[in-house]
Amino acid sequence: MKIIRLQIPGNFLEYVGFAELFQELEFVEILNAFQYDQTHFFALQKIRFKANKTINLNDFINQHFKPQSFQLLSKFENEIICIMNQNRTSGFFPIVDSGPWAFLFPIHISHEFILLNLISQEEYLTQLYKILDSFTQNYKIISMVDLDKIDQYDDSIWKSAIPYPKFTKRQIDIATYAARNGFFRSPKEISAKRIANHFQISETAVNNHLKRARNTAMEYFFGSF
């Protein structure tokens, strides 16, 4: 199984009918999708409008995105984070709709380029490249990582494969152990002291690592707001 990071030129948007949208936008970043199929898309999205543009938000969203539902979560200056539920009979992304592969979020879309990550079995990559070639031959494969060997790659390669908050390895280790053992549940199922004993560090160090990891995650997803 492979994780492929692709950069596709922005003229691809003409094929899916979204080129006009980016006359008013700097980018759309699809942070996560709660449901995706060929015609239905329910997702958490960050949208940045071009500076110095006066836009009626509800009118713009209804006209250009045509959502079944729209929930604004936060707004700061020319950026919003929202949840949208969209239907589109012609489909959203012909690449994903055309083969046995799937998105890994987030996806970054701008007028200049689309940056996305796909997960696929290796035997389907030739089929994927043929489909990409049918739209444009100017795409770039930024990185390709073997999923079953991901632990062997250093942080720089991992982060080039999947957009990811800039956690330290220690933060990842401690936060992963804490989450899997119920530290973030209410009530807690494991204490900071037990985590500290597991890693043979102080309880204060555990709390500091978890606090910094939480702050890093919040700044990554919501820091612009």
C-alpha cells in the first residue's frame, strides 16, 4: 500500500467546474471529510477569501458551493472554518471517482495548484497515472511512502507525505499512548502519573508534552482564527 502526495496544476479546476470559484478565494482546505462518495460530500473546511473583498458570506456560499447545509464554526478577518454538506450530480473529483484509491485529508485547493494525498495499492498506480495524464501531464509526484514501512521513514519524509501538525516525536509517543489508554476521556481512564511511569519521566514532563501537543494541534487547525 502506498501513500502518494500529488501536486496538480490549478487548471484542473476547469474540469470539475470550480475555476470561477477561485476568482474570489485564495484557497479552500478540506481538513476532514465525514462522508464522501461520488456525489455526496460532508466535510470540515477552511476557506480564505481574497483580501479587501467585500462579500456577503451566506450569499457567496449558497451561490458557489450550493450546500444542503452550512454551519459556520469560526470567522476571523478573511478566513472561515465551517462544516458543509454538499451534493453534486456530476461528482467532485474525477480522479478519486475513477479508481480503487482514496483521499487522505487535508486537501489544499487554490487557483495555482491542488495538493492532495492518495492511498492506493501499488498495482493500481499505473491506472492512476493514466487518469492523471488524461487531465494534465504537468502534475508532480512530491513523495511516495510505503504504508507498511512508515516507521522506517524520518519525520521529514513522513511530513512530506501527509500534511501534519509539527509535533515532536516525543509528543507523538506520549500523546498516542495517552489517547489509546483513555487519558482524554471523561472521566480519565489513566493518570498522568501512570503515563510518566510508563515512559520513566516525571509527571510534570508528561503534562508539559501533552499541553504542547494540544496547543500545536489547535494552532494547526484553528490558529488563523
